Amino acid sequence: MVKHFSRELVAEQARIVETPVKHHEVDRTFELPKGLYIATVGLYLGFLAVMATGLPTAGLAIPMAIFAFFIVAGFGVPTIWTRLAPETKSKPMSWSQLRSQGISTHTGRLPMRDAAVQVLILPAIVFSWGIIAVTIASIVR
């Protein structure tokens, strides 16, 4: 059942070729347009700006700076990651592509409006919460 093949026999019969090179294309775009990420960062940093200007306390300066650092790092590191080598052909989705195609999610395809709402709802709520908290604090004072 098993036959031993010598190296010489294999060398005579075999066709030896170079090892194939694997080309794996990595998509590091996060699929959505850059504007949605910029709006998200803007709303989070806007919340910190509202809180810092509405509640100007010296004791909050360091925590606000730390929070701002974490927000910038949380979005900056993935931005750097998208530009790492090797270069890829993948590009972020444009607004016109999002408008015409929508985006595929776990629950199905979403049109542009629904995708934007899904991405921006939490940052908008946090920003609104900051405005409400500062308004209440200014009324109570």
C-alpha cells in the first residue's frame, strides 16, 4: 500500500516551482466616510468643551485634559493604523457611495440616513447631556 520514493526518483519525475507568494489584501478603512468619524470626535470633544467652559473649576483641568487625550488617542491610533504598510488599494467609502449603496450591518442593509444615525446617536446624546447639565448648573447657582 505504501511505496517508498527515493529522492532521485522524485527529482526525475517532479516539476519543481517557486513557492507561491500570498497576496492578502487588508481592508483597514472601517468602511464609513471620514466625515462621520470627524463628527463623532467633534461631538465628544465638544462635550468636554461645554463642560470645561460651563463648569470652570481648576480641579477639572487635569481630568478634562486626560479625557481629551483619550478621545484623541482613541480615534487617532486607528487612523494611524489605517495608513500602516503595506499599502492597500482599499479606500474609505465616499458620501456618494454611502448614499447610493448604504452599508451592510449584522441586521441587514442600512441606508445612509440610518447608518449616520446609528454612528452619531451616542455622541449626540453625550453632547446634549453636557449642554443640559451645564444649563441646570447655571440655573441652580
